Amino acid sequence: PVVHPGLEGIFNLLLAWAAAFAGFLSDGRPGRPSGSMLPTIAGMQFLTNAVFLPYLVTRSPETASGKVYREDLDDLEATVSESWTLGPLLAVVGSGAVAWGFWARPEFGPFPERWTSLCELLSQDRLASSFVVDLVLFAVFQGWLVEDDLKRRGARPEDYGTLRAVAKFVPFLGLCAYLALRPSFPSRKDSNSGEIGR
């Protein structure tokens, strides 16, 4: 049977949104009590909030002096957490998923007809409606890790008020923008060369 393009769009947006949390892999760097975040990110591709929300509950917040250097991260964490392309790439994937839901498979009719059939499907199919619940939960909790991420990077959250607000309150695209525009992790090499130059 042909799957409703709106449902495919919702599902693929959900996967792109779950993947965006890979930008916070440094939250599970070596030495953290909660352990690596990599299993959580991998699990979110299958069980989304059933994996993400327990991680948020059990993780330890960063301390006030929680500055982390790039060298403190595993290679994978450093590569993904510092990739400014992650946010824009996932924004394109997520936007493409939404566009697919609106315009793919013309046999599903114009937007009003397509919307009506999608709402009918969601009202009858528990699994399909659970994807919408997951999207809502991601929207509510997407900003949960932003404050600690800024602390780790040695940035004062108040200096990034607009970016921080966008990351917390603009669903999905705000998180993608944050991943592209946030400050980089400091490097011990840069710190040492600065001290030598004094």
C-alpha cells in the first residue's frame, strides 16, 4: 500500500530532529557520570523520546565552571559536536520532509484534501499519532541541553541571548541554527599559545 506523504514527512522530520541532538554528544564526554550519549542518539533513531527523555532525567548538569576543551572529547564527539554543517544539513533534510508531505504524490490531491486525509489517518492510527506526540515533545525539550552546551564552550549564556532563545523556542529550525552559530569549543593549544605570547 502507498503510504500517505504527510505521514512520511512527519516520520522523516522526526528522524532529522532526533539526529540534530548529535550536536550535543559532548554532554556524554569521557568522565561524565551519565556516560556516553552516543547510545542515546542511536536509540533515538528508533525509539525517539522513549530514549531521549530518560537520558534528560538521569544526566548530570554541568557545573558552573564546566568549561571543556576540544581535547577533552572523544574524536567522534569532537567531529560531530564541532561540525557547523550538522545543523544546516539537517535543516535541509527536515524542510525537505515537510515539503514532501505537502507536495509529493499528487494523487493525494491539493493541500486541503491532503490535510483532511492526514488528520483522518492520525486519528485512527496510534503509531502515526505517536510520531506527532514525539514532535511535540522534541519541541518542548529541544532547548534542555543548550545552557549546559554554552557553559561547556566557555560562553556566558547571557551573551548569547537571542541565539539561546531561538534554540529553545523555535522548533527544529532554531536548534539547527544554534548548531551552526554557537561558539566553538576552546582548545588548550590556543590557550597555551596565548599564555606563551604574554
